[in-house]
Amino acid sequence: MPELVVLEAADGFKAQAYVARPDGKAKAALIVVQEIYGVNKHMRAVCERWAEDGYLAIAPHYFDRVERNFHVDYDEAGTAQGKEISSKLSFDGVTAETTAAVAWLREHTDLGIGIVGYCFGGTVAWLGATRVSGIRAAVGYYGRMIAQFLDEKPRCPVMLHFGQDDPSIPAEQVDKIAAAHPDVTIYRYESAGHAFDRFSDPRVYQPEAAALALDRTKTFFAQHLGFAK
């Protein structure tokens, strides 16, 4: 059953997190990082999808540092609110929440820990790989701001997914990431735009690209988190 827990960061800040557990024994643990829309119904469904696949999944409420329990819909107003909230966050604070999530997982399991993030979360996943100890594999979906942190070196294997038709992340930007970090696994998906994995939103969802990216992600985690796919 899904539940809410409290994460306490090193600076004393306490944020909520949504936890979804598998029915049987977990095969690995996974930090699931939200889009700019908060831990909304879709992100909770993403957590539950990972739990159904055998992961102990936790989604920190990263926006609690600005507005507690923030979650909005995928409409014009929600997008504006999400952008405003995210602009007020520092990535140091974001990293503190990721670190707190690792600490919470370490208290509850000795399984390998991965991180996967979408949109805003794609960049957070990258920073989890470069800044946070204890993460064994990281996957980022269409992280628009990753290119701002190219001087940071990942501490664990990283896989990144991008849509070739994503106007917010031009091909030249992805090329820069690839050139700066040749060891990072990067996939680009034809006829896929931003948020192509958002299965609850038919305006952006691209089933073919999403299915391929998910399969690659599962294989990647199986390889690096210590279990058979």
C-alpha cells in the first residue's frame, strides 16, 4: 500500500515523500523524481508502476521547500505554477532531499539504490549521480538543465533519454552532453517530444518511444542494481 513518510535533510528541513512498495520482496530501491508539476496523480502512478515491477519506490516532495504538498494538473495554469515554484528552488536544496531519500532507504533496506527522474527530475537524477553517495545507477528522462552541470562527473553509471522533437532540448545541447561525458549512455527517440513517457497525458505521450525507453531503463537497472531483469 502507498504511504507518506517524512525525510529529514542534513540542514534539518523535513519534506514528505510518497512511498510505493512491491507486493512481494523488493529487488531494488528507486528514488523517483517528479516533473515541475509536483508529486501529482501521474507521478504517484509512476511510483506504483515501479513498485509493481518489484522496486521499493520513493518520490520525495522536492517542492516542499517552497510550497508544501504542491501538485498541479498538466494545463496552462499548472505549467505556470510549476515553473514559478521550480525557479525558487536551489539545486543544493534539491540535492539535500535526494541525500535524505538515500538515508531513508538505507534505514529500510540494504538493496541497491537507483534514481530515475523526468523533466525537472531528469536534471535532479543527473545531480544525484554526480553529488550523492549511495546511488548505484541513474536514469534521466529529458532533463533540460543537465547541460548546465556538464563540469560535474557522475559517480555511478548514467543513462539519459531525449526526444529528437523536443524544442526545449535542441540536438546541439544533447551533443554537448555526449561530448563531455562519453561514458554516459544516451538515447534519442525519433518523433518523440518532451515528456514522451507521460502516459497519463495523450497530448505528449509517445507509446513506442516510451516502451523502448522503459525497457532500456529496466535492463540498465538490472545490470547495475544487482538483480536479473
